[in-house]
Amino acid sequence: MNAGRPSTTRLHWYWVVGATLVLIVAVIAGVMVGPIALSPVDIMASIINRVPFVSLDTELSVRDEAILWEIRMPRVILGVLVGSMLSAAGASYQGVFRNPLADPYLLGAGAGAGLGATIAIVYAPATSSWIVDPLPLAAFVGAIGGVALAYVLGYTVRSGRTAVTLILAGVAVASFLTALQTFLQQRDSDTLREVYGWILGSLNTAGWGDVALIAPYVAVCLSVVFIGRRLLDILAVGDTEAGTLGVRPGRVRLIFVIFATLGTAAVVSVSGLIGFVGIIVPHTVRLLTSASYRVVIPLSILVGGAFLVVADIIARVAISPGEIPIGVVTALIGAPFFAVVLRTSKGVVS
Amino acid sequence: MFRRLIPLVAVVAMVGAACGSGDSDDSRPPATQTTTSVPRTTSTEPQEPTTTTEAVDGGFPVAIDAPNGMVRIESKPERVVSISPTSTEVLFAIGAGEQVIAVDSMSNFPTNAPVTDLSAFTPSVEAIASFEPDLVFLSFDPGDIVAGLEAIGIPVILHGTALSVDDAYAQWEQTGAATGHFAEAVGLVADTVVNMETEFDSLPEQEVAMSYYYELDPTLYSVTSATFIGELLGPSGMMNIADAGDPDGSGYPQLNAEYIIASDPTLILLADTKCCGASGETVAERPGWDTLTAVVDDSVVELDDDIASRWGPRIAELVMDVVEAMLELEPSNA
Amino acid sequence: MTVALEFRDIGVAFGPHQVLHDVSVEVDAGGWLGIVGPNGAGKSTLLRTVAGAVPYDGSVLVEGLPIDSRSQRERAKLVAYVPQRPLFPAGMAVFDYVLLGRTPYLGPLAAESRDDISDVWEALEALHLVEFAARDVATLSGGETQRASFARVLAQKAPIVVLDEATASLDVAAQHEVLELIDRLRKEMGITVVSAIHDLTAAAQFCGRVALMDGGRIVGSGQPGEVLTEELLGTVFEPSIRVIDVDGSTVIVSLRTEETLSDQ
């Protein structure tokens, strides 16, 4: 008699439509708004012109076209990728560690990336003689190395390989790597601004190359996290019970950490350490919809992309033609916004 | 990270110096004047000799009104330590190089400077004191380095980042006065002024004002006209595109990539060639930058980061590089 | 009768502390085994070996095969486990919580089917939780959360159910209600129940077999009447314990001694 009754927590279509609309509006705004005013009509015409066999007249000069297609578009797309990935990674970390304060940098991905980037900036000045740009590569390797180190440390603890020992190992690794990073940075004052700028994060110099570089990682990692999202709800009842429900908590945690970290490493390698996104986006989604990861993960992917695109619009137009580091914007607009959501919500945050 | 300094007031009194100079050149200021009175616009006057004998200086003790307070130097220093790449360049340029016993690890010019592993960014009182200096130049005091050295009786002159060209000149002259090379220092200032003016004078009138983008690093940090570099390049008549991008007046705004493309500066000046590997090629590879006139016309100027980040005597070379690039452009610009 | 679950020579040590010594006890299919004994006797530790939550020597046999010879999912299809203090995640709807019981039947990446959903509704109905389906599981009362965890167990459809102090936090009436419920489910569905239980009276009334533990050892096992005697309980708990027959039901209480009474 109950066969046709729906389950109570579903990814309601109106949530998905709403979040998708938010993302679309953000992307359109991101393409339309910039320090250089381009008319929306011309932008539309220019976009339609990319369709084969169509040719419309636009008022855009060659340089305007370059601004639109070489700078603004990749920047917006990169914003979507970075925001989605950091939000999904943040939600994953919160799920596997049952810790609302977990963010993608919890286990040392941020500190490792920072150290890698600093090493690259200090010791491997970018020149065209490198086959690959050493900075993103070093940041990527650093992020993964940091988390791997935390895992090794956390799992060599004799008593109890729990989520808590892993977090503690991550905190230790992050502090250590940050100390190393600061040491290198202080030794070489010439590169201080570059290191500091990287840590605050920026999409300012993004191009299609960066998009192409990270898109495969983001696609794979988001897919894994999305498909496996149900497992995060199981971990919520604790490792012992999750084990008696037929999952291996350690293995689930490892898989989520691997893919959340891989995606985070990829995006921070081109965007720098943009903070706060991984915490406030999943929590906002949770407060407005449901605490179930079946809902939180997909909506965080959509809303996270939108959030970072909006933050980036502010980063480039607030003091135009100057730039504000996007990490500053995410905290500046993110914190008050989150406070409002927190106050007006029904308070289901775990 | 760019420290604001109280403007230098300069050398006061007690300096014997140029009064007894052999060449009775009226344009040479008497040493008892404050250095701010050194004429900066001497384009109509003959170039002055840069070398004077040490004998003309030599009146010690001197009191130097340095940014860190009045510094009294009892006798001509013979064990000078420079923890500032700029001071190192100045010391050697004014003939005080032989008195320098140690310089910091970043002091890579001139190449015969006695480089040590002393750090300019995190200087240590003990490490500096171990050289038993009788005068120390610093560009940065992160803590109590000045107080620490003074406490053990070592005179210190803190010459921080110059905020203006006059600021730099005053530092050079103080450096001269403190080491017994005041006349050479004054000569160096005058030479630099003349050389740079000669350079700028060689520029024809610009029918359409040129503009420049000065890059500090590949994340598009730049400098405005209010900075030392901006002031230095002011007489070129070029517009600085960063001026619009600095509403909060930091002097060092990060510019938006779209804005740089839309501004289409006549010249792109790269001060991040050594630190960050920027070059004409890397700039051309940046998304959208291939549409820039400066890239198409090959007027991307690769400056020497070291010169551009210091406020030493080689600023004239920087001006020369920029003027040269402007002159190459002239035919097409006219 | 076949043996559903057997603990064979179980030894557990936490560092230098041996907390279980060669514990062997078994329960027949469809039976109810109550593990009783004082605090720290090792009841929970013994049950936690089934959940794989503690490393142990010896073997836990489920339907004749060592439990760790089966995959995690196969194990979960055979044995359901409710810990002493289950974690009820804030923000999770009761329905979703019960739905977790279907986990062993889903591939790691699969979604729940219509059948899984209807199993959950059946379990909710059996435990009178239908109107609570959308409630946040963390906001339920003590008795309601117990029912929610049993609903999850029901949805899991495992033939063996291991309960660690399932009724510890309930008042007398609620405890009785829950125990009756378990007994009804046991009889109707033919499941085997193993439970650690504090209340000796409850153990005497509901469990077909009891095992009395003390100091990490089994000191007696068999039918309640054989094990829950004044002699045995007196040595394990305190001499003043009394086993009383009230209208054919066994009641086990501890009386105050004359010594403490005379102090008043």
C-alpha cells in the first residue's frame, strides 16, 4: 500500500531548477559585466556568431572580441569549475569527517599547495623554456603530497585509525607545511608579493589553457563525488554502524578524500587558495534545503559555481580597473551572507 | 609591504666637503646646505665631473639626519656593512666601495661587492655585529634591528624604499656624507639628473600622448604615477594606465586583464623578467594580449628587475631603456 | 534447531588489559540470547566483535561460517547491529535514517529502488513511525529514537539482530513496550536476537537463554531459571539480590541490607 509513496528526502526538481537558474544568471552576469563595458547586444551577437554558418554584425573591435573570448569567458568558466569543485570537496570533507568545520584544505591540501607554489615561485622562475608551467604543477603536487602525508601519519597511529586521528594528522601536516612555506617566503623577499597574491587566490590571468588544464580533473572528481553521495549519509551514523550496514567507512573516506583532494589540487593549482567557498556553500545549501548529502552535493556543485562567479564579478568591478583578491571577496561577502542564512534558517546544521 | 617613510630632511652641518673643491663650480652646492637644495634641473649646465678626491671630504665627525633619527659618525668609517642592495650600489658608485666589508646576499651589483649570506629581509643584529662594522646601512627594519645595533654602539642608517626621486637623491647624498664621499655623491646626483634629462629631452613632441603599463609581476600588479617609478618616468610625457586603477591610492594596484587590453598601452614595461620570467614572448602568449599594439609592434621592454626595484644610481639606465623604446616607436607614432 | 550465531573462544585485549577471556556462547535460530552481568563485565565488547568494531581472537560464526569470511555487505545482510548509543545525525529525516537499513542491498553506486522505498514504509508502519517520517531524527524522544533504530533494523531484513543495551534509556513502561515489540518481531519474522541487557527482570522474562558475564568471562549460561539464581547472582552482583516469583513471572531485585537500613 505504500509502494507508490515517495521517500521524504529527494532532490526536489524545484531545488535543482532554482540552483541551475542561479548558476545561469551568475554566468550571464559574469559574461556581461566587466571593467570594460561591452554592450549585451554585441556580446549576444558575438556568441551567436560562433555558431557555424551564422554571421551577425557586431560593433565589437578585435580587441573587444579578445576581451570577451580570451579573458572574460575563460574567467567565468574557470570560476564555475573552481567554485563547484571547492564546494563539492568541502561538502565531501564535511561528510567523511562528520565535521561541519571541515573544508577542502583540512588535511593539508591548502598548505601543501601553498608550499609547492612558493617553491616554484622562489626556485623555478617561470620562463618559456619550461615544458610545463612549474607553478600549477608544483601547487598540484604539493596539495596531493600534503594530504598523502596526513594519511600516512594518521594511519601509522597505533591506536584507532579514526576520522579524528586523521584530522589531527592533517592539522599537524598543515602547520608544518605552512611553517616551511613561510620560511621560504621570508627568505626570499623579492617574491613575497607573488607568493602572497597566489595564496589569496585570483582568476585574473586565467585563460582557456587553465580551463582545459583543470576541466578533466573537475569532471572526474565531481562525477565520483556526485555518484557516491549516498555513502556520505551512511557515514553520518558513525563508523561502527556504517560498517554493520555493509560499507567500509575507511575505504569510503579514502575514496572521497582522494577525489575531493585531486579536484581541489587541480583547481587551486590555477586559482590559488580561494578560501571559505568550501564551507559556506555546502552549509548554505544545507540550511536552505536538507542535510542529506543526496541533496547537498548536487546543489553545492551548482550553487558553488554561481557563488564564485559572483564573487569574481565583484573582484574585478568593485575597484575597477583595479582587482581585489577573490579570496578577500569570498570572505567579505560570504561571511555576512552566511550569517544572514544562519539567522533566518530553521537551524538544521549538524 | 611598501613602507612609508618620513621624508628625508638631509645632511646637516659639519660636513666640510665641496667648499674646498678644486673646481670652482658655482652650480655645485655648498655642502652645508641641505641636500634638498641640490639643483635638479641642470639641463642647461655642463655636466659635472663625477670624481673628486677624497681629500675634499673628510671632516669628521658628522651628524646625519637619517630617517631613523640623528646618526653621529665620529670618524671616517672603514668597516661599512650594507644590508641593502640599493645602498651597496650607491656606496660603490660614490667611491666608498673600498670601505665596504660586507653586503647582504641580494646585493648582486656591482659584482665585486663582498657578498655574504646576511639577509636583507630578515636581518639579524648578531650576524651583522659579527663583522664588527663601524657603519651599517639598512633598507628595512622588521623588528628592532636599528635599536639593537645602536644599543651596541654601531651607527645605523635606515634608508627605506624611496617614495620619490628626491627621496632617493637625498639618500645618496647622506650615504656620501656618512662615508666621507659627499662630493662624489652630490656629483652622482647631478650626473643622474642631467643624464636623465638629456634622455627625456631627446624625445620629440608626442602628437598623441603615449601610454605605458608597468608590470611588477605576472598577476598584473603595477605602479601608479605616485610611486617612485611612476615619478621617474613622469618626464617621458607618457600616461600611466595604472593611475585609473588605484582608487585607494596604494600606488601598487593589481590591474584587471580586460582593462589592460582595452587601454592598449603604447609600451609594456616588464619589471618581472628575473623574478618571474616575463618576456616579450610570454606576454604575447597571454590570452588576448596578442591584440595589443605594444605586442604587435614589439614594444615590450624587458627591464632589469634589480634596477627597477632599487632606487640606486642605475635608475638612469632604466630611463635610457624606456626612452630608447619610445624613440623606436616614434616613426610609427608620428 | 540450527545455531544462528556462535561466539567461539573470543578473547579481546585493549593493550595490556585482557577484557574478554575465551568467551564461548551460542544462540539458536529464532531464539533470544540475553547477555547479563555487571558494568564492565564485557557485554558490549562481546557484541562489538560482531560489528567488527574491536579486534579479537577466536571466531564469531554466523550460520556456521566465520563472520569475517564474508564480505562486509553479506555480513550486513545477515546481522543487524544497534549500538548502546546510536548516532542520530542532526538534519536527517526519520525516513532517510530508516532507509540506511537498505544499504547492504544496494550496489556502492546504485540508487534505492521502489521496493527499497516500500520496505522502509513497512518498517515505519510496523513501529508506528509513519507520521514521523519527515521529522528530523535528532529531535525525537528517547522512545521514538529506539523505534527509529528498530525500524532501520527491520528495513535491513537481517535474520540476526544484535542489540547493545537497547532499552537502557527508557522508562519502565517504554522499556516494556520495546521489549514486547522485539519479541513480537522475533516471533513473527523468525529473527534471532542477541542483546546485552542490564535489567535482570527483563532478561528473565524475555530471553529464552541468558549468559551471565563477570570480569570478561562467562560464569553461567542456559535457561533464565538455571542462570539467574540467587546463588550465582549473589556472587556476581551482591549477596542481597533476591529472585522472586510474582504470578508466574520472575522478578529480580536487590534488597537493602539490615546494616544500611539500621543507619536511618
